[in-house]
Amino acid sequence: MNFKFLLLCILGVFMLNGHLFAQTEDAEDNAAYFDDGTRGRVKNVIKTGLFSVATGDFYIGYERAFGNRFALEVGAGYILPYYWGDLSQLLTLAEEPGEVENGYSLRLHPKVYWHNQAPVGYQVGGLYRRQHFNLIDGKATFHDFLMMGGFQAKFGNTFIMTYDGGYGARISFKEGESSGEPVEYIFHIDIGLGFIF
């Protein structure tokens, strides 16, 4: 007990013997010590395409930035019974799957940003989209390979608006049929809304 008391007294003397100084205007700026580079910046986006939802592909995507210029978007969607295609199908430039009961879609979209740091600004990249349809009279699958360009704008600290457009090729397969056109050329336009964190 005496040893603990003696130790506390010695620590108390050292603590009371120190000098305290108030901060002044010319004190060193400590902000540099708390700068985490790019580790604290926004890198994640959860989003959906408004045109995709309107045309029957309820899609949710996740985009992750890797460094200042690169990002990868992955996502999945549920194809609704009212599916009526994308812009290429509306303009009768691409084959329609048939009468859709439901289905799913998968997307993989690597991106390169050149104006700002990812995931905000102008971007280009490739898009692979797979759509699988359960039809009234069978099944169909579309494989789309597109070159995409777009812009993502941040609104406040929470929301992001996306504008994407691209052109590419579609390979389609229908159950029980040989593919009529092995490759079709399609274009894709979408406006999306997302949350950034």
C-alpha cells in the first residue's frame, strides 16, 4: 500500500510541475496530421436505373471505386411481367424475347473516370449484361456487350444521378429455336438515381 501511495505522489508532482500554454494564432496547423489522403472520400454507390425499372427490369447496382480513376459496378435485376424491352427493342432494331412471365438480369460494368475522382464525373467503360427470361412458351437469354459512356453527378452528401449510354452487340438464344441473327447491334440509354456512401 505504501508503494502505491508513493508512486501516485511522484506522478502527481510531475503532473503539477508541468507548464500549460494557451493556443495562439500562430500555432502550428495540425490539419496535415489528420489528413487521410483519399481513404475518407466517398467510394461506394447503390443505384438503380429509372428507365430500366420503367421498362420492366428492376435493377439494383453496387459501384465501388478503386483508386482515383477506376470503378467497378456489379448488379442484379428482376425482370417483371410487364417487361417491354430497352430502347433498341422499342425502335424495333433488336429482337424481343416474347411474352415474359419473369426473369433476372446480371451486370458487370468496369469504368474509367477522367474528369473527377471516381465515382463522380465523366466515365467510359464496357458493360456486360445478361438477361434471362422465363417466357410463356419457353426460355430466352440475351448476352449484351456494350461500350458505354456517361456522367455521374453528386447532389449533396447522399444522392447521385447517373446518365449512361452505349452501343454494342447482343447475342440471343431461345429455347427450342436456332438463333435467327447470331449478332444484333443495340444501343442502351439509362438515367439512374442512387445513394452514395
